[in-house]
Amino acid sequence: MPGSANLNTMIKAARRAGRSLVKDFKEVENLQVSRKGAGDFVSRADTAAEGIIREILTEARPTYGWLGEETGGSDGEDPTRRWIVDPLDGTTNFLHGLPHWAVSIALEHKGKVISGVIFDAAKDELFYAEKGTGAWMNGPSMNDERLRVSSRSQVSDSLYATGIPFADTVVDLPSTTQQLKNLMPFCAGVRRLGSAALDLAYVAAGRYDGYWERGLHSWDIAAGVIIAREAGALVESLDDSTVEPHELGNVICANDAQFNEFVRIIKQ
């Protein structure tokens, strides 16, 4: 599906960065890796991918602001628009040779995400959306497919995704284990695959029926929020439904048929 000039530029940047990452992924054992903190790594591939994305986006829209996982934030001449970029969501998977990671790019306008692109380069699946035009996936066949959330209304039939605290984030472990204790006896299963961006994209594609997680950053979920919403999901912050999830770094989403029940179970 043809998109706006901004969306096409985002797709171009995501695909080019993804191709760069795939080359490094094939030689993952030889990557030059530096440690940022317990369980949180940054690789040469990660930094290079963000450089590729920033060069393409800045050349196309030099007045927009910027927020990137590796290079931080900077204001643009246009105070209303900002790129939000995670060049490699699922870095730990990447470094362990697990083919479940993605490039995530979002465009924010006046605090609201209006466009999002998530590229799973290892599987050649591109998820994208613009506000008001639906969510789409372009897979290996190169055909654009409209994304729709699942129609399951019963929690007992549903598959969910979340994140599990690790290392320095274990302070959140008690609340996470309580939420799992609340949900797991009543659902078909819970998955933890290690990429928040893809978790949201999979809700949009109907592969998961719902997803929740705390302790995230804007770049982890900004693109996924708009993609899930445009596919028909209800998406809110876990802590304040009036604040955009990417602003607070936590999120809960599901289809309309079961959203309220899902939220009730997770928050009880």
C-alpha cells in the first residue's frame, strides 16, 4: 500500500538498517560488543544501524527532532515532530543468535505517534501503519496484507505476551510474577520472546491476543503502539489511560472484545 513521503522514508531507512544488521547477525560471534549494564548490551551493529537510520531520516526531514536508543535526544527546528528510533529491539536475542529482533521507527507529532514501521529483517516481515490508514504487513512475498487483531473474546482461548524482568530490572519481579499468577491459570499461554516492538506487531497481526509490559522506553514501543491501534487493538498505559504509553514506558493492549477483562485480570 503506498504511503506518505514520511512513511516511505521510514520504510527505506528500516530496510537499509535491517540489511546491515542481517550481515552482522550472520557473524554474531565476531561482533565487537561493549557492555552498558547487566543484561543490556550494545553492539557495533546496533550503533551502525542507528547511524544509517539517522542519516536517511535527517536528510529527508532535517528540521525534525530525534530520540534514538543509542544517540539520545535532540530538538529540531520543528518542535512538533520527532523521530523515535530503536535500531535493534531485541539486542540480547541478536547477540545470542536468536532470529527474533527488529528495527523500530516512529514519527511523533505533538506528542502523538502518527506513523510507525517495524522491520523484522531476519524473517523479512515489515509491519507499518499511519494514523487513519490501517496497519499493514509486507512479507517475503512482497505483497501488502492488511493487519487485523484477533477476534477471540475469551481469555481462556487467548495467547498473550509480556516481558520478564532480568538483572538490574528484577525490582519489578514481584509485580510481574503476581500478574502472571493472575493470568496464567485462565489463558491458553503466555510468551516472552524478548522484543517489545514485535510483541505489539504480533498483536496487530492476530498472532497474540494481548500484551502488557512495564519498564520500557519510548523507542521500544512507539512504533508498535500505532501499528496495533491501526489494526484494531485498544492500547493504553498500564498506569494512566490518559497518557500515551510511550511517554510512560508501559503498555497494555488487546482487541476490543476482551480488553476490559484482560486489564482487570492483570491489574487485580
